[in-house]
Amino acid sequence: MAKPPSWNAERIALARGLKAQGLTAKQAAHVLNSSFVEMPTLTRNAVIAKWDRLGLGKPHIISAKQIEAKVAAARAKARSAKPPKPAPKPIAPRLRADPVRIKGAQVSLRNVRFNARRADECAMFLPNEEGAHGLVCGLPATHGAWCDDCFRLVYPPVAKARAA
């Protein structure tokens, strides 16, 4: 079993000085071990324990005046901060009343915004529309997310092969 570390007055004085300089316990243990080669080796935990017993490892106690000063500084900083940006203006709907030609087919549309459509309405985007605010067909969906007209545009009927 390892021999417990011994602390003499010189080693304690050096440990106090290292703590005052702001060294970590690991760094202080290294310095103490290199300074006192003939004595048993100190670990980081041994240095921490000694600092605690000497009253050096306790957290720094802040006075009420220091707390009030920090709170006042934080409030002053909050007052001088920039105000938040205003919310963006909502996009006005652009609706078409006339039927639209998509790939040569004429489709009658209800014209709703993609983010305003219900789950049972067609989600086919109109030409040159995209994103959450883009206009979509909006007719009742019968094929998943598409209405009959939009489904036929994407999946045109296949002509049956003639029997030979």
C-alpha cells in the first residue's frame, strides 16, 4: 500500500502560494512533486483535500453589494439591447379564377395555399408555385394527395395494346 503524503510547513506554504497564483490542482501537484522529490508523491486529489482543509478550496462568497451591482449591470444591459424585429407581414393570397392549362390539359382549380389546405384536398402545385405559401389545386383528393385531374396529368392512362 502506498505511503500517505506528508505535508510539512514548507510544502503547505508552497501549496498556498500555488492556489493564490490560480494554478489547478493537477498543476499544483506537479509543481509540489518536482519541488519535493524526496517526499511521497502527491496526487491531484491530495492537493484538493489539503486546500479544502486549509480553507482555500471553498467557493468564493459574494457580498450583497456585489450581487446588487451585477443585477443592476444586467438590467442596464437589457435596457440598452435592441428591440426585437417585428413579425413578417402575412402574404396576401393570389387566387386564379380561370382554369389553368398544365401540360396541355385544362384543370379547374380551387387555388389554395399549400400551408392552408386541408388533408383531403389536392396538393398539386400550380405552375411556377412552390413552398409553403405556393398555390395548389385544392380540389377534393381522391388518389392519395391528388385529385382525379392532377392524377391523370402525372399518370396518363396507358393505351391498351392491340391483340394481334
